[in-house]
Amino acid sequence: MREFRVPPRRVVLAHSDRARADGYHRGVSTITAPSGASPAEFARLLVDDVEALTDELVECILTGEHAYAESTLITPDELREAVHANLDSVLRQLGGDPDEDLHAARATGRLKAEYGFPLAALLHAYRLAGRLVWDHMRAACTDHPELLPDIGGDVWRIIDDYSTAAAEEYGRAVADRTTRHAELLRVELRALLDGVLEPGRLHAAAQTLQLPVTGTFLVVCAEAGAGAADEPYAGVDRRLRDRLVASHWMSDVQTRIGLLSLSTPHLLPQVLELLRTEASGRVGISAPFATPLEARDGLRQAELAMASLVPGAATTETYGRSALPLALAHSPAAARELRDAVLGPVLALPEADREALIGTVRAWFDCGGSLVATAEQLHYHRNTINHRLRRIEQLTGRDRSDPRAAAELYAAVLADRLFGPE
């Protein structure tokens, strides 16, 4: 039998009694291998020293560049258990007893991800493990330098396999954690918007969503634009955050709903302008409210504000700003009844006549009742415009010079514009 001595490391082993029992006398480990031993046999002999090697690697990790994370994010027992499992598995793999699934590495990757370790700290620990194993293997075969290339290749190939497996599992765990967190955010946001969150849970929900329990809040309801490649307000949360506005968003059928928390009421004009400029379809915005528990009412306001906009528009409407469209949006069925009652004879005309008459009276209202402006907008002579308006009066029985009749006519035309045929 040939005796190989491993030189001492610079660390002091924490478990001195066990280290001496394992053959580490004053920092020196002695392993014995038969003459002509293979690299695999050296590795199998190091398995017998795995407890002391674990102590040594733990000490290296706790004095390395990522020592703070290792000492604060995980308990000493958990760290030692993970180090021991990986060292034992690496040495056995070097010794010809492979773990095809690399269970120890994958378990460590998931553990570190769950505790929020930086990936760099995880990979650094594997580099330290590779250096430790390589140093001990190299020292053990000083009389067999011809084995060093094979030993080095095997050690670093296996360390690479283990660190890759750990990193892959780390990535999966982070993705799983992100998915779980996103689902938790969605559940809490949905509970607020549906009005089913119990008042006693407000603080917990606000903490999850990182929102204050009182402040200045808005609900936004954005309709997807026709043929839009991206959902409404994609990426707007980042631009809102730049303006000190927190936001949470979720998709609901053909709309995207957002709950916004403004750090100060003075930001309201900036937020409304940002939402207006980035609108890709109809967008309704609630009136400001003071607590997340009012989000259900805010959502209803935002939905009504959106419904008060003309279909196909790409703009915003704030609840309460335009009274008549909002009143019609409260009851689309009643709005259609009003339209039919006032415009019934006009709606019964052939399509070309119907569209010409309704388009003319709509433009007349948009132009403030000016025949000249209406004619210029529609590119017709004033007499043509006047003739069409008189025909509308005859068909509907409403004189546009009568304020009440004109109001009914305007409401009916607006209802037709908002809701159209059923």
C-alpha cells in the first residue's frame, strides 16, 4: 500500500474532535491507496473524509465574498447539510458511482432560490467546492503526476455539471416563486375589485400589493384596441412607477383593469395625461378615492366612463366629467329605448338616407348649432344642411329651436352613436 498525504488548508476546522477522529491531525489528512491507484480510487478514499471536507468547505464559504448571504439567509445546519450532500455526491461520482439526476445539486439550487440567494453566490460555492476537491486530489497523487490531467478534467467536468444543474433548478424555482407571487397578487387585486375583501384583511392585502391603506387611488378600465398586437397599456406600470405611482394590472375578457396608487394627489394631472397619450382604445378612469376598499365602486365608475365613449375612440374619460354620456351608459337598454322613441322614423329609412340625416344632425350639434360650420365640416352647401335638418324635424316631430326638443334629439343621437343597433 502507498500512503498519500494531503497538505493542510488555511482554515481551522470547527469540529476539532471529529476532525481528529477522521484523520485530520493538526490540519493534515492522510489517505492510503494501493500502488497504481486510479483517479476514481482516490475519489472513493476522499469519501471517507467527507465530514472534515464539509467543515473545510463551509468555512471557506463563510469567509468568502458571499459570506453575508450565506450567513444570514440560511441556517448553519441547512448550509452544512447542503454542502455535505453535494460534496458526498461529487466524490462518489468521481469514484464511479454517478447520480444521473444530480439530486443534491438540484435540491441545493431550489433551496437557495427559495431563500432568495443571489445566483452568483450559488455558483461561487460550487467553484469553491471544485477547488477544494481538486486541491485534495492533486495533493494525494503527488507521486503520480501523470494522473493530474485526467483528475483535473473529471473534477471540473463534474463541478460544471453540478453547477449547471443547480442553476437550472434555481431558475425553475425562481420562476415558480414568481408565478406564485403573481397569482397571489392577482387574487388580492381581484378581491379588492370584486368588493369581497373583508375589512379585517385590508392591511394584509395592502402589504401583499405594497399599497398604503389610505391615500389617493384610481381604477382604470382599458378596452383592447381593434387589431392591437399588445394588450392595453403594456409597460405603463414602469412609466407610472417613474412618476411615483404604484399600479397593479389584470386582464378581464376584452379589457385591462388597473388599480393605481398615487403617492400624492398633486400627481393626478400627470397620471391622467399619461393615460390619455398612451390610450390605444376606449379608457375609463374612476374618480379618485381614499382607500383600496373602495376599489369595487372605482371599477364600476371606470367601466361606465369607458362605456360613455364612442366605440372605436382611442382616448380616456374620467367618471363624472361628461354627464349625459355617463347617464346613458348607466342603462344601455334605456338609452336604446330613448333613441328608438325619438329617432324611430329616421331609423326606418334606407341606410343611405338614414346615415346622411343622422350624420348631419350629429355634426350640427358638434358645431354648436352653426349651419356654416356644419356645412364646412361636411363639405356641403348650407342649404343642403338646412334641408336635412328640417327633414329631421319633420320625421321626429321635434323643432331644434325648442331647447327641450333639441335636448331630446341630442340625447337620442348620442345614444345611437354610443350603442348603435342591438
